[in-house]
Amino acid sequence: MGQLNLKGIGKSYGHFEVISNISLEINNGEFVVFVGPSGCGKSTLLRMIAGLDDTTAGDIVIDGVRVNPLPPVKRGIAMVFQSYALYPHMTVFENIAFPLRVEKLPEEKIREKVEAVAKVLLLDQRLQQKPGQLSGGQRQRVAIGRAIVREPKIFLFDEPLSNLDAALRADMRIELTRLHHDLKATMIYVTHDQVEAMTMADRIVVLNGGHIAQVGAPLELYHKPQNRFVAAFIGNPKMNFLDVVCKGVGPDGVTVDFQGQTAMIPVKGRPELVGEKLALGIRPEHVRLGTGELGLSVTPTVIERLGINTVAYASLPSGDTFCALLDGTAPVQVDRPMQAGIMAADCHLFDGEGQALERHIDWKSALLPADFATIEP
């Protein structure tokens, strides 16, 4: 089993609070990713779960047992670090076998376990090589193998792919996802890379300033962010924000005014919002060339041709950057005005406190066939 409960976890260094009152339940077999900007507390939270840092407040419970007073080796966890932390003078076999030798298992049992893990990680032909003879991806697999061989209740990964080049990171993401599927183990993964979070996680925990900003399935966070921070953080390129004024609230949505244009955004509004300034969010991939229910003329200052897509960046009068993710052959040019069209159904609205107005969209049924719409993420 690998059930983890965090109950009111806090961490302070003197008067500086790094983690504040975090409560979270992670189910057995889940792949959960902690994501957020640098300094948000994600690695500190992982280290407290591992037992490498003490908590200032709250309880860490694994399979019903409070583990706060237990050392890391007694918690039933294994951690893979950003650096491989391999012994350069040892072979791959001995690196993977090291925690088993510490436990003083019989040699026959050690060999059986190491060979089984090496086969899963496609390292069975490398067991007699040393780390210096391996590629970065292979060394990371050895570090993962050293964790797997202990058969822990929970795997902890602290930005394990950040030292790899882009192509190798993509390959390792696939391998880790496959490994989770095969092992069916509980895995908690820390990263600042939202692509890793979106592609690997069953659930994402978005952290901001030591607090949980939102927890949910990747596509839930993409389609229904609860606040402006999550909306801006999830999605690449990040969401555009435009200043609008609320003109009316009805059962079907909120009517807004943008530069003299009006449109009804299908969100749940509140009567007191009428007359208030709101922020309209539109993702770059939902911006279209030409007209829409709302529109604005922008002049691209930077254009990135990526083949499958073209990304156009322009400056708004407010000083903010407006981004459009267009078709790869889109006829746009630097310093030439383009008309950007926006459809109301694609928009998000945020109040003055940065909280999202709930969208009239069921993200599951919108994305999955009807027969699978009730499946939980």
C-alpha cells in the first residue's frame, strides 16, 4: 500500500514561513506531481515527506501510521534526486544492489532482485558497466533502479530529469509513465516544468507561495482553473489577460464590455459584479486570425515559426504581452497589424481578487466519449 495523508503541514525557518497549513490526500497507486515556480515550497514539501526535513506543524501519515518521528529509512519511501548520486567506482549492479546490501539480504536474493529491476529498466546488458560508461538517461535509470529494488510504499522524485537535454527528457517522461503503469506504485514527482506535469500526472498539485493554489487532473486545471495564478501557470504559451467591465449577469453567463464590444461569457456570475472591472482570459491557442465575438488589432513584434504552429507576440497598450498560437502557415508578419478574434465560449473570467468565475463546461464530458465521461481522473 502507499496511501499518504498530509494534515496541516507547515514549515518555517524562524519567522519565515515556507509551507503553510497544507492538507492533501494521495491515494495508493496515484502519480501526483507537485508543480509551481521556484521558491513555492514544492521541494521542501517533498523533503518533509521523505523525512529529510522536519515539519514545523502538522502530521504526515503513511498507510495510517504517523511517520513524523521516524527516520527516512523507516518510512517505506525511496527518493530519486536531481543529481544521480551514483557511486562512480561501483558497477551498475552494485549501485542498484547497495540498499539491499545495507539491509544484509542474502547474495542470491540480491542478485534476483537486481536482475529483475534491471530487466524492467532495460539495463540488463549494462550491469557490469560503471556510471562513467553510461549516458545521462541510463544513469538516471540506475538511480531509479536503486529506488525500485527496495520495493518502497511511495516513490519520491525531485526534478529527476532537469539535468537531461530536451530530447532525453521527452524519452525519460515516457519511460517513467510506463514504469508507473507497470509497477502501479504511488509516485510523487516534483518539477517546475508544466509539460512534465501535464503529460505524466494523474493529479497535479499547483503550489504558490507555500500554499496549494489548486489540485486536479491535468485537463481539469487547463479547462477550469480556480484562480488567475493557475490559469497563467498551466498552459504554454501562457494565457492572455484583457481588462473588461461587467455589464450584466444572467443565468446563461456574464456580459462584458471590451473596448466598446460586448459578449456574454458562459460563466456563473454574481449580481454584485455589475459595473466592476474583470479580467478576461483567453489562451493563445484559442485566438483566431480574423473576426470573432470579440476582437482586437495587434501588431506582432516577434514571430516564432515552429513548423506545426506559428507563435505571434505583440505588446498591448497596457504594456502586457499578447500571444497568439496560430497555424504553422499563418500569414502574419512582424510590424504588420493583424486582427485577433476571440470566441466567448473559449474565455475565462476572473474577479478583482483573481478568483475564477466558474465556467459552464463539464471538462470530462467535453473531452471524453460519452461511455467514459463518468471515469474519475
